[in-house]
Amino acid sequence: MTLPDLRVPATGAPWLRPESYWPALTEATRHLDTPVAALHLGALRHNTHDMLRRAGGTPIRVASKSIRVRGVLEAILAVPGYQGVLAYTLAEALWLAESLDDIVVGYPSVDRGAIGVLGRSALLASRVALMVDSLAQLDLIDTVIPPHRRETIRLCVELDAGWKNPVLGHLGVLRSPVHTAAEARDFAAAIVARPGFALVGLMAYESQVAGLGDRPAGRGPRALTTGIVNRWVRRHSIAELGVRRAAAVAAVREVAPLEFVNGGGTGSLESTHADASVTDIAAGSGFFGGHLFDNYSAFTPAPAAAFALSVVRKPSAATATLLGGGWVASGPPGADRMPALAWPPGLAVVTREAAGEVQTPLAGPGAAALDVGDRVWLRHTKSGELSEHVTEFAVVDDGRVVDMLPSYRGEGKAFL
């Protein structure tokens, strides 16, 4: 395995011309049996450099859960402008820390075995920071390995970035109970007073901005209204958080010399960059370009990752059935969580069956032209979740497979 070189921006934009992009993937991977997952190197390069442009010089911390391919993570981090990893479990962070440093675990951990490993290793403890938002999490760490018997544990406080609107209520994911600058300072002071810990960072993830598309799919009054509401939420939440996050950072810095302040995501690179209190921005979904990010007006990620399934039966002359396909994304149930049909054109999922565990029937004018053995390309809703269904990705460049990169699963890892 060789790492893809992402340092040079892609030239041209074949992914904007479906008639040339998707058939090229079919020809390049024809020798591989389905299901097959592919990474288009040109599209991945485009996304890597477009995200740097959008971040405006603020370093980007790579969110590993949206990739889950170690070779891709290492290739991205070799590009100037990318700095550090936002991991999703402590076990994953410890594994990555064997070769990478500056890793922040994005969620609190109660993995006692992993906490013990972290506390007994000077190298790992210097490379990994744990996320916390309550003293109970510190108490648990102390019960696993007491302060006098462990290395100093690096901590990052999570500030709730949700917007508490007086009419709509809490907008944003339900994460940290630490919401105000005063609460952040009090919690930071309590950490500093505890032996065996070092407060090094603060994170505030504005999901109601980064994860909220302002250009919903479809036409008609519903899509129009949703777009107006989402843009209103994003605009007002950005303004509210900008003031509150800056105050919280200033308050915490009164008691601890923070090394970093992390915020944002793929969908908020521009607005998070505008917040001077943020020192690095987390982003991950924009590299693979899952179709959930098609509904943003400020940017258009290239569909760098896709998977192909084969037609195995023809229930009628006008329909075709794929083997598998039910790779449904997490989140609120809905049609937008299903894989999106990418190529060939003119296909539609049969709504009464949708994407199933063992089969996905297709209709539409394009289905009549499909024969047994033909393959259909699909895009997953969320970027990293595709990696949990396959053991490797075929890296395609200039119409041929240039490498095979194992996913976490392909390396025998299943963290969450």
C-alpha cells in the first residue's frame, strides 16, 4: 500500500460531468467483484484543497469518523494546512497514536481498558487528549488508574455550541452541559485543581450550522420553506455562538493556557474561520463527499467515494434488482438516509421496498436497459459510514485502479 499524494491540487473536474466520471469508475474496477468501493483520486484532491480554501488559513483538524481509512488520514495530514486528528473513540485514538500525534478524542470515554493503556504510556498520554464535560468523567478516570500511578491525562473541555432559542428551544445536538462562559470557567478551574490532569483544549461543535443544509433537495413550497428556515437558523446561531464562544475561551484562558480551541465542521468552514477565538476547525465529511452535503449553497463537494452493486435479477423487463444496498445512514429516519443512485442515469428505487439488506429493486426508464451482471454506482449519505461496509477502497486515477487502501474494517478494527 502506498499513500495517495494529495499535496497537488487536481486539474480539471471530471466529477462535474457524470457521463465521463461514473463510466470511468465502472471500467477501472471491472476486474473487481461487487460490492466494490472506490475513491476517485482527482475528486479527493479537489475536496482536500477546496476545504483549505474555505478555511481561509485556519488549520483543519481531520475528523476521522468521516473517513475511517488510515491511509487517507495520513495522506491528508501530509498536506500543509491540515493539523491533528479528531477521533471518535479512545480505542481508535490509541491505535492512530502509534504513528500520529495531536489526537483529540471527540467524545467522552468510559472505556476502562483504553483509559488504563493511556495512563500507563508516556508516549500515548503526550499524543492524545480526552474530551470531558463533567467531573463524573474525571472521577471515573481516577477509579481506573489513580493520579499517582499514571501519566498526566490531557483534557479538552467541550462547550455546548447549541443555540437556546426562546421559541424553538435547543437547536443543535445534545452534547455538553457546559453552556455559558461562567460554567466553562468553573469547570476549567475544577479540572486545574485536580491532580493528574492537564487542561489543554476547548471544543465547541456548532452542528446546527455545520450539519444543516441551506439548499434542501426537491422543489415546491416545502423545500423553499425549509431552506429559508435553515438559513435563518444558521445566520442567527453563528452570531450568538461567536459572542458566547469567545467569552468562554477568554474565561477558560484565565485559569489554563489552552493549546487549541476547536470548532466547526465541513458545513461551517467559512463561518468558523471568521471566529477569531477558534484555532483549528474540525472537518471530515467533505473529503469523501457523501450526498448529505449536496444540499449546501456555499460549496459543492465532489463525490470522491462511491460503491457499486451488481444487478442479479430482472423481475420484469422494466425493472432490475441489485444484490444488497441497504447501507442506510444513521440519524433521523428518512429518504435522505438511503444511498443515492449515481450511475447510470434514469434509475429510481422502488419505494415499497427501498434499499434492502439483501436486495434493492430499481425502476425508472434506465432500469429496462440493465442486464444481469451490470453494475450500478451509489453514494452513501454519510461519508465515513461507507467504510464500515467494506474492507478496502479501490483508488482510481486516470481511468485505472492505482492502489487498494484498507478501511478500518480491512485492518481488523471495529471501534464503534
